Amino acid sequence: MSEILSPEQLEAALRDIGARRYHNLHPFHRRLHGGQCARDEVRAWALNRYCYQAAIPIKDATVMTRMPDAGLRREWRRRIVDHDGNAPGEGGIARWLRLTEGLGFDTAYVESMRGILPATRFAVDAYVRFCADRSLLEAIASSLTELFSPQIIGERLSGMLAHYDFVSPETMAYFTMRPPQAAQDSAFALAYVLEHARTAEQQQACLDALTFKTNVLWVQLDALWHAYVDGHIPPGAWRPQTGEGLR
Amino acid sequence: MSEILSPEQLEAALRDIGARRYHNLHPFHRRLHGGQCARDEVRAWALNRYCYQAAIPIKDATVMTRMPDAGLRREWRRRIVDHDGNAPGEGGIARWLRLTEGLGFDTAYVESMRGILPATRFAVDAYVRFCADRSLLEAIASSLTELFSPQIIGERLSGMLAHYDFVSPETMAYFTMRPPQAAQDSAFALAYVLEHARTAEQQQACLDALTFKTNVLWVQLDALWHAYVDGHIPPGAWRPQTGEGLR
């Protein structure tokens, strides 16, 4: 790309990446919300996704280390509050643990992250590193997958509640709380990117950052499918047959 | 683990990790050297493995940044010479490019790393980061997969030459050169680890480092299988049908 895009064109290009590469297009997502997942597949998804959830406040603190402006940090700090809460048992991570608990997992096992697929860990670590190593603009742009998350969360919530008797509105509370937070966060991040990506190079870097982030999400579902749908569980990862990690 | 192992016990424990988790046990390896891979599967393997090969001297330079001792650095420097050579066209990376060229790839395409599976890149980056972030002892221990590589390389070389008419001794030169280098490198690294891992914690850290490294290798073959054997190619990765990257 060599021409500078208007803000409208840049937003359209960012949304186009979502339309082509967001993980709502992945077969595992369709299988999950369509009710075709076995309970152990849902468990494996929730267990591995915990690794991602747990890294998000660390990622956001990493982004904040790049922000020289208190106002910007205050805005970004809300994300950490959303995930960590204000007291034990509050916040998005605690709500995720209610899901894994509802699915039968021992919480200490989930928190230990033993049994996580190595591919999950590598992808999550790559995301945190990206936010440490790249420009602040790219770090913020990489968060823009949240533009697309309210829809996927809506599909997941209704689909999973309709199809699986082993989840409930209580254990799915994460997904009830998340869409308004994601909408607020992504509106801020989008406005920031549209304002600060002024050169063609900066704009391309933002598009690449969002593409990178879609890869981070996609890789996790590829690994779940390969391990738990196709049955090629790699050495050391959670094995449903053993009852490992379950209460 | 709480007891301190003797050097012999530590070596046995390290070799046991190889016996249980090295990627010669992965179905893709068996498929590759057993002659069951389609040409495009071999191409995808060579293309993605280039990403790993190209990162090795960067990994080794990263390890050298941790070494205060010139003698140690001189020993480790040999690895970089082996991969980068002394002139254009020499060294392990150049020999790997002879393989991808022999398989029909445009070298500029391979070097660009467009088309690499995101899972490959995340795993390779995780390895380089590991060697930057962990102790020197752990970084050296993570190289010990080379203890097991002469055997896998032998299987690959003979199996691939016997089964595929699209590889030749010339394009497979990487594998002829590599075993004596790997044997020398891993003998040094093993002696270093056995000498310096003196506490139970250090020994466990070395075992964990080697386990981590086996994950780095295993994840790459899992991703190849999912994408190119099972046909779930993720967005942006090399698509054989398009002729992309081929001469």
C-alpha cells in the first residue's frame, strides 16, 4: 500500500480484515455454538481459553508501559479493572473460572496452566510480546479484534445455552458482561488508530497488527480442533480420558 | 523433583524426554520419511521449516549475549558459522534454500516468509524469546534436542531419497552436513548442563527447558498436519493450489 487512506477507508480496511479472518469464521466456533461439540471439547476450549484470558491484563499492563499520557493510561486501565475486578471473585478472569468450574474443572488445575496446548501458550505469549516490542499504535491496533467480538459472543451465548445442558446462564456470565465492555474499549481504540495512523506506513502497520491478532486467535482454534476434535493430543496436554484436572 | 540427581541420572532424565517427546514420534515425521507425503506436503514442510532454520543463528546470537566468557562464546559461535557460512551460498540456511528451490519454490518467496503458518512463527519466536528471557543454563539446555537429531536426520535422508523423485542428494545436502555438527554441538551443551545444573531447581529447570523445546518442534508438525494433511489451511498461509511462491 502506498496511498494514504482516509479515516473512513482505513476503518473499512480494518473491518474487512475482521470479515475475512476473525475466528467467528473458524469451524471450531461453528461447532461450539452449533451444539456439535462433545463436553470434553467444550472443556478443552474453556481450559485453553483461560490461558488467553489470564494474559489479557498482562497484555494491557504491557500496553500501558508504552503510554506517556495519564489520560490514555486511565482509559486503558479500565480494561484491567474489567478483567481483574476490584476484589477476589470479581472481574472477567474470575467469571471465566466460573465457566471452567461449571464444566467440572478443578480451579487450581486451570490456574496452573498445566495441560494447556503448547500452541495456545505460544500464541498468547506472542501477543504479549507484540505489545511490548511494537509501537504503541500497533499495540492498540492489535486490540481491534474486539470490534468483532460482540457478535461472536452473542452467537456463543445463545448457541451454547440452547445446545448444552452442562452450561448455564450463571457459568456463562463472562459472556453476558463482556459485550458492552468490548464495545466501549474497541470504540476508543478505533478512534485512536484512525486519529494517529497518518502515514501510509503507519496505516499498513495497523492493518498488519490486526491481521497478526486474528492469527493469534485462529491458531488457538486450529490447535483445539487438531488435538480434541481430530484426537491428536500433543504430549503433556490435558487428556480427558485420564480425568486429569476434573473434580 | 526435590532430590539432586547425579550427572548420570540427569543425562538419563534428559534423554528420557527425548524418548517420549521428540518429534521423531510425530505422525508427520513418519509420513514424511515413509514416503506418504504428497509433494505439496513436502513443500509445505520445507517452507515452514525454513522459518525455524532462519531463526537458529538469531537464537544462537541471543544465547551468546548471555555469555560473559570468551571461550564459551567461541564455542557457541561455531553454531552461527555452521548456519550462516563464511560467504553467500554457504552454510545451513543456504543449503536449506537449495532444498526449497529443488522443491520448486522461488527463493525470494521463501525468504520473505509470507505464507508461513502463524503457528510456526509463534513457536519459533517463543524459542528465541526463551533464550533471551531465561537463564543461560536453561537456554543451553533447550538446545539439547540436538542430542536426538542425528537419528531423525538419518531417517529423513534415507527415507526421503528412497521415496521421493523430487528430492536428490544435492537438494538434501543440508541433512548430509548436519549430523556431525549436531553431535559436536550437543556433546558440548550436554557437558555444560551436567556440570552447571547443580541444584535440584536448576536440574528441573533444564528438564523443563528441554520439554519446552520439544513442544516448539512438535507444534510445528501439528500445524503442518492440520493445514496440509487434513486440509485446514489458515488464512494467509501458503496455498498450493494457487501456485503462489512456486517458480
